Amino acid sequence: MRRRDFLKLVAASGAGAVVFTGCDLSQFGDGDPKREFQIQSAVDNPQDFALGRDLWYATAYPGIAGGSGLIVRVYEGRAKKVDGNPDYPLNMGRSTALEQSLVQELYHPDRIGGPLKLKGDRGSGSFSALSWGDAQNEFNSMITAGKGSTLLITGPVSGSEAAVVDQFTKAIGGQHVTYEPEERIVLREAMRRVFGSEHLPAFDLGNAQFLLNFGAEFLNDWISPVHLSIGYGAFRAGVGGKRGRYWHVGPQLSATAANADKWVYINPGTEGLVALSLAQVMTSQGLVDKGAASSIYNGISLDDYAPDKVASKAGISADQITEMAKAFAGAKPAIAMAGTSAAAHTNGLFNLTAVYALNYLVGSVGAKGGVMLNPDSPLPDVLPNMTGGTSYRDWKPIVDKIKSGGTKLVLVHDANPVYGLPPAIGLKDALGAGTKVVSFSNFLDETTTQADLVLPTLVTLEDWGLHVPDPGPGYPTVALQQPVVKPFVDAKSFVDLLIGAATTAGGSLPWKTNEELVRTVVGQLQQAGGGNITGVDDPKEYFVTVQGQGGWWDSNKAASAAPTAPAKPTNAAEPKFDGNGEYYLLPYPTNSLSYGENSHLPWLQALPEPISTNVWSTWVDVNTSTAKKLGVETGDIVKLTTSTGSVEVAVYMNPSAPTDVLLVPFGQGHVIFSRYAEKRGENPFAFIAAQTEAETGALAWAATKVSIKKANKKVRVPRLEGSVPAYQLEEFPIIEVEAAE
Amino acid sequence: MGRIIKPVIVVVILLLVLAIPALAVVARSYILAPVAQPAKAQPIAFPHSIHVNVVGLDCTFCHRGATTQADSTVPALQLCMGCHAIIPTTDRPQLEKLVNAFNSGTPINWTRVHQLPDHVHFVHAMHINAGFNCATCHGDVASMAPGAVVQVRDLRMGDCITCHRENNAPTDCSTCHY
Amino acid sequence: MAHRWGMTIDLDLCTGCQACVVACQAENNIPINTEENFQQRRAIEWIRVERYWEGEFPNVKARYIPVPCMMCENAPCEPVCPVYASYHTDQGLNFQVYNRCIGTRYCSVNCHWHVRFFNFWEPKWPDSLKQQLNPLVAVRSRGVMEKCSFCIQRIDHAEQSAQLQGRDVKDGDFTTACAQACPTRAIVFGDLNNADSEVAKTVASTKRGYQLLADLGTNPAVVYLKKIDADPLPEDSKHKYFDSSQYTRVKETVAVG
């Protein structure tokens, strides 16, 4: 379908959610053959809704930090297919496996159908159903009792939802903490120090000629995968002149690294040292302006990091470092990027700042084909930007306060900290210690089973919202989320519930419902001027147009001005590892399950991890020769022991795995989280050592050493590979080209 | 005698067994054929005759999808009520059912008369736009008794293919089956 | 002129993200692949992303290659079907008629690309997930082969819409689910017989084009663009796992269409 056609359809469907009375689960689609011989006359016939015909609605998904504009195909009141919104600047009609799977979240068989109240012991997962009226009364009394000492835990929020969260915390006198992947906390701090920016940056990959990436999974689950993939496509197709060249530096040939022209192995946690060494080579050999380096690496004597001094620590040769530096400085524009496991070390912040500072050396900050800084939200009061997560170190006093009874009420939404934080912190026991816990969740997960009251909330395709993506595309952007189908179960909007709670607590909010909030704020955007919609004066028409487009953005407003040197330097540090094992333990987020928050969606469970092609399980990637040495092969169970505990997982023989690193994917090991995720595999968060990043206090999940022992058991690892040979039998069709000049 | 009866019985049984396929073919063409089925019970005895012959409505007034899309679609009750809001229901039990359903917000589940299998994709719009009348396949629905619409045309693959051949329409499998 | 639907897959752009795989499953009512399905090698993925190794640590590379049905012009799966369930359409599609299939699986044995899948069991979904099923695609029952159809429902819909508007299908009127989702535009779908289409232009102009197992002479409608290897591995670390001298295969492009 052509872009313009999409636009027409999307715009035509401005009236919002389809209301298809009577088409409930008990009647159609239940597989009862006799229904096939029936045909239904609906009661209402909304203007934008024709029976027997599909319609596409624009909405948005805030789930990935970057956020995506979506179009959803709705057929007789049921969402069938999710695709990217062709107009939305971040994903331009493209989408990820996760976004495609949102329909499974909507129609998940284990979705909670209505309010639940704890029955029996906490954590047992035994609940009894109650009506929304009773649930609301109970919730209100908890809010009244919890006034002054309430803790609200959410996933990353921005835009209208963040505005309500602010109002709520103010009204109740409570505290709001955000749970997000801990390496992002380090990344956000690095952006503050290197670029002086509160927001994650946009990378102009399309115009770049060289990408030097230290571990960031930017094509898979990192900050904005679709946007960066689109940029990567342009980068490889040679939009900026020649085909861009991509070198990946890090301890793992990850799903992203496999796309690199060259992968350079370095020991875990030595990214920062190598970056300083690159800077040393570039300045000492006159590849870049030497004067600039002193202000960029303020307080660090670069000569201490000459290649021969760093090489042995990083596990590579000095020549390799020099070669890298020459390649990076030689191709302009060039981008240096770092993230994921590079940030998850005790020296994670140093790793990131040292790498991102390289962009200053080659003049790529704020330049075409470089790093673009994102501006503030167009309306910071009513549409706050995304704020960073709470570090592991900051979680500790919070958990202690819950444990000691200092917190009377804990509210949890869109976060599963009991699963995602190491058990050493004791959050599970703290929540079981008598504090009232309310979970706004659609699924019974590890955190929700600790709750006294479960209030199910609407999922992405059922709710309203305005989101400020972080990272944005380099200019102010707001995504509009609208319901594309009627709620499938008896759930309520989280924002509506929070507005109600804030009112109960004595606050006075200018909006009564989520929808009213969205409509009001879009009106304010119109008054503020600018944006993608011009020539529309009538507020109603303006809103409908924003609905059809899927959001508001102003590509004429330039990105924030870029600084010329890092705002604050970071001290150089070497990584520290916990434990006596002889191998590094490197857990890694996979492109489908990420850190385990999407494990309940069967399409994602059944999606092969790109490198190993394994599915539905936890395994450990062991280098082929290491495996031979240990006497194990694919399918053999091994026991991994860290200072925290030990687990048994199956071996996957991986010829790309480093000889002294054991790789374990995140995502599994849910005790309870729907029929597709529970009691499946192991959770790496539960057996890594709870080390923290030295400065930010974020969990350093890659800073553990591990030992491995054969367990004399064997399983059949479920995977795609096997029906096809792992090594090609004919010469791989590859064009070898000369190195770019 | 016994010596003759035994082979005769064997032969008769053999003939009966051999006749089963032949009978099945005959049954498929006559007793089991869609057109041989009696009218199915409907929740409301809807009189097509009044709407077409007396009021003079076109088929597509109610079956709005027929000219533009795959499904011809049955109308929503809202459309019925466009007229029926002002038509008295006294002594009209069938009409009362409609008004009650609309007022209580209950959709009406009609019994399908023309049921094609799942793996057949029929598109009304293509046939109407090729110049065929609704009656070509559905017969004279207006003259059928209220609530007793029956299938008048075989509409099995042989029927479809014959018509497609006569009219130079595509007979590729993928035209209908996917 | 008759259409010849084709696809180009640029391996230099493919990142192995597998958005195409899920997009295909959502569009074509593919049953949920359970753990047991994978263990029994019975997982159904009309398009899959294969990974190939080159070398071993530290000189190692992994390559991705998405594999849908090749839509061969001389398809090996067709002549072996005893009931003509696997046949060639007027538009050059290699097509599976589900209602005709009797499940001999000869076609899957004869397919060199392993892109035909057999329904060993009746596909099952929980009741609520059935709400997602695409009404325009039949759910295949037990005992039936299934395979990539190049989203025939979208092709038919686009052709019918064009016919109702009194015109011919244009390039970009529609695309397959995998191509629509692909973030890097590695997969492009179109009419190879239409010289103005993006795929035809790419096939005509590229120097990187090749067909998978082209030497079998089936002339697939899926044309791959070779990956560019700007920094090749050292010669001695390449192809460690087979003796390339034993395999003298055609390396050059075979023309299409």
C-alpha cells in the first residue's frame, strides 16, 4: 500500500475507537463451529465503520524508550495487524517484532480480566475477583490511609502520563521511582556529562561514513531500534556518499555486532580504556587537532593510555588499536557509540563518557552525519520529558523504608522490579512485610503476586496518551496514542485511575479523564504554534488531524545547540569483577525478549535469538574449543556458579563466543508470568553479583565472574538451526571491496 | 437350495457395497445439494418481498458492501430503524422483535443461508461490477416467503468454474483459494 | 502483460532483526511455534532468518540470510505433487492449494530451500488469541502443506481494487507483510515484468545480484544482493569447516526474468 493511501485511510478514521456492540468473546471467534453459520446485524453503525472491511488507525507505542508511531489494522472491531506509521518521523512506516506482537498483548489468554483481591498468602498467586465498585472503594481507602508516605513505581513515563504522575505524587505527598534497564541510567548520566543534555541523542547514521560501536545493541533492543535501523539502512546504502563502514568493539559477537564489517574483541569492561587509547593515537599522530583533546579529556593524561599500555588489559594488540584509530579518524563524518554491556560494568560511566567524547575529537557533535542532541519537550509543564530510572544503589533505601514500615502504600505500574532487581535487595520480602501493595498490571507477574489489590489497566491499543519520545528524531516530537479497539477485558486506564486517586488524596487536577487531558494538551500544542499541521484553525478539526497523523512534530525547529567539549569529565577506571570463577559471565538482552519484560508474548518466545537461533529457553553460549576442553557439547547441562548462587543451563556451542566469556541471555526465569513465560529457563538477574557502577550506582550486571562444571545431563535445546547446516556448503557469495579511502 | 442362496447373498452384498460410491454421488447431487435444503429458521421472519416489491428498495440499500467490497454485509439495526422508528409495531410481532433488539442493544444473529467454506474467498464487488445482478446467484429473493430465503444456485466449485469459463473470468486456483 | 511478482533481499542491509518473521506470522495466521515444535524440527516460519558462520573466534563472522519461498519458475515441488496441489499460477507464483492437498509431503522433500511446512497437528490457539486471526487468510488444518504465498491476499486485493478503479496495479500499491515491516528496507517486493518497478530496476542495475542455489536452474523470483565485505577475514581463517576445493560451484549471477 502506498504512503499516500495510508495517510488517507488513517486520516479518515479520525473518530477514534470502534464501538462494535455485541461482538464479545462469548459469541464469535470462540471456535464453536455453529457460529460459522451465523451472520450478525450489529446495533450501531458508526460512520467510520463498515462491516466486512478493514480500517487502519494511527496510534503510538511508548514501550520502547524511543517510542513508535503505529498504524493498526482493525477488522470488525478487532485489531489484526500492527505496522509502523509511515508519517511518524521516528519509524517512518517500519516496525519491530515487539510492535508486531502488541496484538498478542491485547488478546493474551492470561490477561487479567478484572480487579483482583489477594486471597491467601502473598506470592501464592491466589486471588479472588471483585467488582470495580468494590475495588475502587478499597483503593480509595488505601489512598486515604497511605497519604504522605506512598511510593509509586512505574516504567519510564513521559508526556501526559508523566504529567499526571507528577500531579499525583504532589497531591499524595509521595515518591515516584522509575524502573528501567539499569544500563540506561548510566547512559543518561553519560549524556549529561558528555553532551550536557538531559535527553538521549539522535544519531544521524544516514549521513555518516563510519560507525565505531562499543557494544550498543542499537539494531535490536537498545534505545530506539527502528529509528536507528532506518539510519543504518541509509548508512549502508550510501546515502551520505559512500557505503558506510561499521566496526564493532566489544566482548560479544552479538546480533548487532554480526552486521559489522569488523568485530574487534576486547575484554569485558575495557571499552573506556580502548577509547582513551584511540584518543591518544589520534592526537599523538596528528590525526585530529591536538589542542582540542586537552579540553575534551580534561584531567586525564592521555599518554598513560598509549596502545602498548592498554593492549594487554583489553586483550588485543597495540596494532589493532592504532588501526582502529586511523580508520575512525580517517572517515568523516564518523560516529562513536557505546551502550548495553559497556555500561553494565563498575566503570560503566567511564566507558561511555570516554567513547562518546571521541565524537568531539572528530568534530561529529551537532554536525551532519554525527550526534544530534534532542531538544526539550515542546510543552515541558504538561508534557514532561522522560526522566531516568532509579539506580540499584538508590533502590536500597527505598526497599529498606518499605521493609521498616515507613512506606504505607506501594503502587506499581508497568514495572516488574521483583524480577528485574537482584534478589539480594530483598524487595520481594519487603513487599510481603505488611505494606499495602496495589499493582496496576495486566498479567500476574512476580511483583503483582505480592499485591493486595490488582487493578488491570488498558493496554497500548486501548488507551489514550501523548508521549514525548526519548530519544527523539532531533526536533520536538509528540506521539498521540488513541484507542483503536474497545477494551477487550474489564480494565481501566491507568491514568484515569491515577487522576481519581489524586483527587481522593485532595489534589485538584485540571482534567477529569485521560482523554480530556489528551484533548486539552493537543489544544495547547495548537496554540503554541508550529508543527506538522498547518492551515487548520478549528480545534476539533486540528485534533482529528493530529489523530490521523499519529502525533505532532516540528521538523523546522532545529536540534539544541551542541557544546564544544564535555560538561564534566569522568575519572578513568578499570572494571572490577566479583567472584573467583575463571570465566567472565556476560548476560545479554536479546532482540525479542529484551530484559524479560516481553516474555509473555508467544511470538517473541518463538522468535529465534539471531546468533544462536535458540528459542523458548535459557542457554549458555560456550566457545567451541572451550566446550571441547570442558567435554561438553550443545545440549549438555552445565552448572554455572557465581558468588551469589548457581544455576543449571544447557550449553550452546557458539564458534563466535570468546574463549573466556560465558554468555547467558536475559528474558527467561519467570516464576509466574502467563503460560508462555513461567517456569521456563533461568533469570540472570537472580545469579549475578549485585555489583554497582561506581558513580551512578546502577546495577553492573556484567561484572560477575563464573565457574562452569559439567552436570552429566542432556536436553534437546529448542532452536531453528539444525534443519539447515551451520556452515555454508558453497562459497559464501560475498563481494570483497577495497577499504574506503 | 442353501448352496444357491449363499452365493446370491454374497453377490447382493457385493453389489450393495459397490453401489455406495454411486449412491453418494447421486446423493451429493440431489439430496445433499445446497439447493435441496429446506429454508433455515431465522430469528426474525424478514419479508424481502415488502422491502423490494412494495417499498421499492434496491438490494444495495441494505447490503451496502456488495458494490465495493468482498462482503455484501447485513445492515446494522440502526439502518433498519432509520425507517422503522416511525412505523408502528402494533400487531406486528416480527417488527416488535426488531425494535426490542435495537432498544436493548442486542445484535441479531441471523442464520447464514449461503455458506462458503473458509478456504474460498468470494468478492461480491468484482461480480457486481462485471455486470451481474444479485439475482444471478441469489435468485428472486423478493418472491421468497418471509424468513424463508433459500439457496437457489448450487454455488459449489463446479458451478463457479462453469460460470467463470463461460465469462472468461480467471480460473486460476489462487483466484479464490488462499 | 502478466505480472511476475518478485522480491529483492539486500543482504548488506539485513540486520537479522526478524521483524519480517513476526509480521508474516501475524498476517498469515501461522500457528504459534511451541518449544516442542522446534525440538521436533516442525516449526513453521514462512520466512525465516538463517545465520551462517564464517571462521572461528577471534576471526569470526556471522551472516544473516532471510529465506522466504523462492517462487521458482521451474519449481521442483510442483511436478512431484500427485494431486496438483502445488502448482504454478498465471502470475508465475508457485502456489499451494490447501483444499487440494492430501499431505504426501513429496513437495517438501523436493524443495531445496526447506520453505515448505507440514501441519502435523491441527493448529491451536487459545480462544482469545483467535481474535487476532486475519479473516482474509484460511487457517490450514492438519495434514496440509503450507508455505509463503507472497501475501496472495494482498496481491488479490490490490488487483481487485485496481480493476474496480479501471486501471492496472502500480508499483507500490501494496507490498508483502515482511517488506512492509523491514526497518532497513532490505526486502523489496514488486513486479519483475514492470520495468518501472523498484525490484526490476534493482535487478537490472545491480552487480551484486544472485539467486539462492541458482545452479539448480529453477530460476527463483527472489533475488539476493550479496553482502559487501569491506573488511574480510584473513584468508587462513576463512571457511574453516569445509574444504572449498571440493566445491566448485557457480559463483556468478544468473539473469532473471
